[in-house]
Amino acid sequence: ALLLPQPRLTAISSRGAAGVRACAADEVTRLFVGGIPFDMTEADVTRLFDGLALPHEVSPVTEVCLVLGRNGAPRGYGFVELATPAQARGAS
């Protein structure tokens, strides 16, 4: 069996031109994900959320962005954008 660490998920609000815009929790679709293993790719994270975190949804992930350091190495965290706020609530 494949054992993966449990990622840390935090819902974040949308950013407007003047900074962080207040938004209701039911509008959030972008999640902060921490504790991502350094050898995971964006495709791996997408498969994780598509298959494990939200098994009954059809391709809920619209974007995955893993943060890299200056040397191009992964920093162990990133952001996952889901198609709907309901999917984001289900994943977190």
C-alpha cells in the first residue's frame, strides 16, 4: 500500500489589486497545502486530490502550483485550486 503523508490544508481568500479581499468561507476554491514531499510533482498532487481527497468528484482540480526555491528545488508546499467552493470544503 502506498503511504503518503497527510498534507496540511488551509483555505485562503482571493487577492484583489489592493491586497487581500475579504471573502466568505463558502467562496474559497484555492487551498494552501503544506507538507508536500519534495519528490512529488504537480501531476502527483493533482492525482492525489482527484483520486483520494475527492474520490466521487470528476476532475475537481483546476490548478496546482508547487512553490520552488531559488535553486529550483521544491519547498514542500503549494496551492491547489478546485473547481467549486463545495469541493474545496470537501477537501479541507
